[in-house]
Amino acid sequence: MVSKAASDPEDPATLARPSGAVPADWRTVLDVDALRGKRIGFVDAAWADVFGPPAPPFGTNGTIDAMRNALRHLVEAGATIVQMGQLATPPTPDAPPAPISGPRIRAEGWRQYIDSHPELALQGLPIFTQVDVDCSQRKVLYVRADPSACAAVQPRLTPAQIQQQRDYRQITRPAGVAQWMNDANVDAVVYRGC
């Protein structure tokens, strides 16, 4: 957990944490009774096999079943699992419109990564824009971009646009999620891992 919650000098969001917000050893702050009486939301639609039929070609149903079965550990620790939403309704709260489209955010993220790793070109990897990443034929089939999307290099974001997106992710969107959880009377929501 320390590596997942550590400060990253390349991520201003982690640098904004107050001193001591991330303990050096999480075991010193964990409480074995922390889940007792808590209500944990479970959105069934979010646990469906994303590849479709009961026997998908990628065989992820066994993994999803194992993750569902792991919910019993939360119950054993004293939590109550609360069903939220149904397949016919949105499984997550409606988000306020993002100020910048997802493809532009993704493209900017890749461009910043590529800019900060000049060794990629030195290692012979022809990666110069997000198109080179998205359209790589080395990727497994189900995550490859459609060839029709492989010609458009997204324009770079300005510093003001980047800050606008950070504000959306850190202020606007979390407020909507908090309201959704309050409306459902849950303390947390659990999703399947990838």
C-alpha cells in the first residue's frame, strides 16, 4: 500500500498531501474492526464479464467469480454488502461533463510520458505520439485501437487546460460521487479489479 499511496514528484495531486498523510507502515494505522457496521456498495453491472457471453474468448469469468467470492471477507470483517443499481440502470453516478474530452486527456498523458522518457527512441521504439501507442500492433487484440482512429494526433493541452482537468478530477467529480454514495447510504463502493 505504501507504493500505491506514495508521493510522486511528477504528479502534483500527490504532492498536495499534507505531511504525514501517508504512513511509513500502514500496519501501524490499520484497525481490524474498521469494517464492523460499515455498508459496502456493490454494483452488479460493474462485475459483469466485459467481453460478453458466458464463455468469452478471454476467459475472464473465473477471475470475476473469484473476486465476487472474495466479498465474503468483507462480510466476515463485519461489513454489510449493499446491492446498488441494476443492469438496466447506470452503475455509477452521472458525472458532470468533463471540461476536456477523454481522448485529449489520454493523448496528453501519453505525450507527457513520452516527453519524459527520451530513452524510448534510443532503445529503438518508434513512439513519438499517443497514436504510436494506441495503434501499436504489438498490443493484444482487444486493446488495439480501431485503425480508423490511428491518424489523428490530438493537439497538446495548455497548462490552463491541464489545471482545469485536475480541478475536475479532484473537486467536481468527487463531489458527485460523494452525493451518489450518500444517497445510497453506503460507506464505500467495491469494484472488481482488472
